[in-house]
Amino acid sequence: MPLKIFVIMITAMIVAVPSLSFGQARSSISGLQPATKTLPERLGYPPDAKLLIVHGDDLGMAHSVDAASIKAFESGLVTSGSIMVPCPWLPEIAAYARSHPEADLGLHLTLTSEWTSYRWGPVLSKDRVASLLDKSGYLYLTETEAAAHLDVKEAEAEIRAQIERARAFGIQPTHLDSHMGTLYQSKALFEALLRVARENKLPTRMSREFFASAQFLPSLLGPTDVVIDRIISIEPNVPPESWSKFYTDAIKSIQPGVTEMIVHIAYDDEEMRAATIDHPNWGAGWRQRDFQFFTSDAFRRSLQENNVKLITWREVARLLGKSDD
Amino acid sequence: MPLKIFVIMITAMIVAVPSLSFGQARSSISGLQPATKTLPERLGYPPDAKLLIVHGDDLGMAHSVDAASIKAFESGLVTSGSIMVPCPWLPEIAAYARSHPEADLGLHLTLTSEWTSYRWGPVLSKDRVASLLDKSGYLYLTETEAAAHLDVKEAEAEIRAQIERARAFGIQPTHLDSHMGTLYQSKALFEALLRVARENKLPTRMSREFFASAQFLPSLLGPTDVVIDRIISIEPNVPPESWSKFYTDAIKSIQPGVTEMIVHIAYDDEEMRAATIDHPNWGAGWRQRDFQFFTSDAFRRSLQENNVKLITWREVARLLGKSDD
């Protein structure tokens, strides 16, 4: 599931702010970067390039997600994805990561376990992160419950453990983001995410649009942080028959700069239906529709017609001095 | 997976020992039970009744297992099953247990995580049961590795926690058994299982045939322990095309007393194929074959023709003074 709080607003906004990373504006003070250089320029593209990361969330959550996402990566139309380290299919997606070092895989840092029939706990020993667990001993069902109960130090320790565990499994993450946006629920949590991302020289999911809803955000950013321009994510108000139209319209509306399209890819199969049984939003049918659109010729044509170029988080990560490992 | 060590031998043996529980023989000393009373008699059947528990292992391991096993229970031909509490689909099978209090569900006490693409950890906090975990932080892949590394006290604490967790989820177990037979790997482990089973007034999977391979076993048994007569389980040496013949022959060979047939039920679907990807033994096709035979008219006819009556562990549990809750 995406960053509900921010993204609901963001999909309505789709503003055309000139594509400057916050970091750039700061760095111009020290003269290292001309303040007028756009994020596409910094990435080696024309200043007004329309760049798009198509990002599949929730890898490792279910075999259905892994299988459909890998197929989508192979289409070349879904460029990036992020892995949920506490989930039971981690070994499956980690094997893919090891055999596909070119794949643009980040970590979908996970502090929630949102399905009612199929659940998981933390990476750290439960005793060490008791504040992250609901009464049943799993991670909380929702990002709001998690944020209301968690101790930020325990949350930070857990996300550090998730990164360490991913590396132990041979995953070399290219970026970080937060499952269900839990780490965007408070300033303290977001500071923890930023701290961990900076230490690991990894970019994290941040859009200039966040500034409107998370007013604490600009003050937290430093010269090395990269902020993309916008995030697009479909929401439950879009009926299934309007799926293609929503995305096609969204692609038409893409402005110069870097946009991330957050998608949720899986098959509408027995496993996924059972996992999402009482949860049609971001459920099995939803994910099959995302799979179908984002592996379609219609999507490919739409990118061409609108002169939108696909990029990866790995390219963004290079701005942070991260070597391409 | 079944109790490999014992069962491989057992399937070759299928001996016709008169059906006396070990407990009975002892209790005859105190005069509470006549020494000649057979286990079927104690259960309220004719002394020479051929009684069969058809038992599906591994509930909660995967949705595919849960869905196929529930369908098999509904056929009336699979009478019993046991749940793996550490597995991620526990909430799904627990919901079934709560809505079907008549179902004969035990606990498949779990100290291993045997698939390579899909894994789980313990119920207890990892710090408290470090000896149960492999280098990747999951339960060991095999029963021999687990038994070689585990601290028996930690194993006992973990199985107690699994029982407590099952009860917290509203499961009222009718019996206990051991996933992959880990708890039968040493005398100390088996003593832990027996201790926990007795305290909970629950029968556990023990067959008189075990006595030949586990010579420590008889000396551990007390007057309240119930030992069934034999266990039948198909093994990898049976080719797929001989599946029905193996089971049909096995049913013909059933002798008076209590027999348990250990089966592994799931669908040969994407989830199960991915979980068992490098492991055809007890894999997806194997489980689909078990599902097909044990829900078939051929199986039903075979039971009738051979005068075999299906029973449950719940009936056995009543001998231990367990109320039928």
C-alpha cells in the first residue's frame, strides 16, 4: 500500500514546480551546483526532460507479487521495486536480486502487517521492539496504529536491522521507501528515515509535493538530499474500468522533472485473493490491473507519445556518491 | 513433511500388534483398566475395530495448504489436521478453527522452516531461542540440523509458546505432533514433548512401531499416555502413478486397532510450486495427489470395503480426561 496520507492529496495536486532538488538549492549557496541546474540535468538529461520511475512496491510480500513484478521488470516498463524484508518470501526475491544485480531494487521499510489472514513480525527480536507489535505479536495492521504506539528508537533500530538483513541476503539496495508511509507519519519518524538513508547514501521517496502536507519537511533537508518532483499513485476512488484512463491521463500530465509512479503489481490468483480477502483496496484485482496496464503496449505508446523517459532510483542514487555496485 | 526417520521404517513394517496402549498395560497393574482391553474398546468401539485417523499436516504453512485441507475436511474423508503456529497463514487457519469448533485440529509443533524461497522464524523472541535459528535468522531447514544445534530448554519454551499462541488465537488443540519429527530426534526432545503434552492433557503422535527405532521410548511412557498402533505415510520411493495403489493397498493392510495416516494436502498451484520449488518430495504435485486421493470416491469405497472406520484425535484425547471443548 502506498503513502496514503500524502498521495491522496498528491494525486489531486500534480503541480508543475520547476524541478530543483532541495539539496541543489542549498548547495548553490556553497557554489558547488548552479542553482538553476534541474534534477534531470544533474542526472545527465536535458534540463526539461520528463523522467519517470515506475516503481512496484511490496516485493517479498507474496509469491504472487514477486512473480508478477519480475515479469513486469522483464517487460522493461517497470523500472524499479522495493522489498519488504520481514516478509516470508524474502528469500525468493533475494535470490532474484542476487542473480539480477542490474535490477533497481530498494527496500520497502516495513513497520506494518496489514492483511488479516496472512501476517508477519519484525526482523529484530520481539523483546527489543515491543512497541512495534500489536497484541497478537505481529506488526500493527495500519500505519496510524503503528505510529501511535511505536517508540521511534525501536522503529529506527528495526529499519536498520532490515537494511542489514537485506545486505546479508545479498541485496544491494538502490533506494529506501516506507511501506504504507509509516515513516512519514511524524517528524521524528521521518528524521529517523532521513538519518538512516543518509548514512547509507541512499535516496528515499520524497517529493516536493510533500512539503504542503508535511511542513516540517523542508527544514529537515540537507545539501545532499534529493527530492523528486512528484509522485503519482492510483487511489480507491478510481473504478476498475477507469484504470487505463487514469494512468494514461497521468502520463499525459507529466511535467519536466522526475516523477515516480507507485504501482502495486501481483496476479489476481488464489494466494493474493486470500491474503487481501477483506481488503479490495490494493487487493488482488487492483494489483492484476496494475500488472496489466504497466506491461501493456498502451503504456509503452503513451510514454513515447508524451516523450517520457523511464529512469531508475539507481541513477538518482549516483547523485549521493553511491557507487553503482 | 512427516517423521522421516520413523515413518520410512514404519511403512515397511505395518505390523499387526494387538492394539493395547502402553498406558493401558501399566494401568492394568493398578486395576483401573483390564489389561486385555484394546484401544478401540477404550474408545467405545468393538475390540477388533479397524479405526483410522486421516491427518493432514502443515496447516497454516501456505494458503494452498489451508484451502485444500479445508476442502478435504468438508469431504468428511480427512478427519484431522495440525497447525504450524509460526507460519504466516496462522490467522487464516485460526479463523477457520474459531468458526468450526467441531474440527479436529491439533498443533504441528514447528522447529524447522524447510523451504528455501519462503521461510519463517520462531514464536518466541529471537534472543530467547537463539539456538533454534540458523545463520539467516530463520528456523533450521532440516530436523537433523535443528536437533544438532538446539538447546532443549529453548525448544521446550518455544513449543509452549506455540501452544499459548494457538490458544490466544482461539484454537483449542485436540492433539500435538511434531513438524518433520524434530521432537523425536533425541530422548531429551521427546521427553520435552511428552512433558508438554501431559501438562496439556493432549495426546501426541506415538505409534507402537516407534519402539523398534526409538528404544528409549517405552521407558518414558506413563499410565496416562496413549500410543496408537501404527502410522502410514507415503514416501518418495512411490512414483506418482502408483499413488492410489499405495494408499489402496495400505488401507487393505489396516489391522484392528488405531492407525493414523499422515497426509500432506495442498493444491499444485503457483504458491505451492514456488514454496517447494527445489523440493519435489512433499512438494506441490505430491500434495495435489494426496488431496485427490483422500477426497475421492475410490478412497471412500476402499474404507467401506475394508470395514475401516474414520475417527479423530478428539476421541483419543477423551481418554486423557480432556473435556471436549
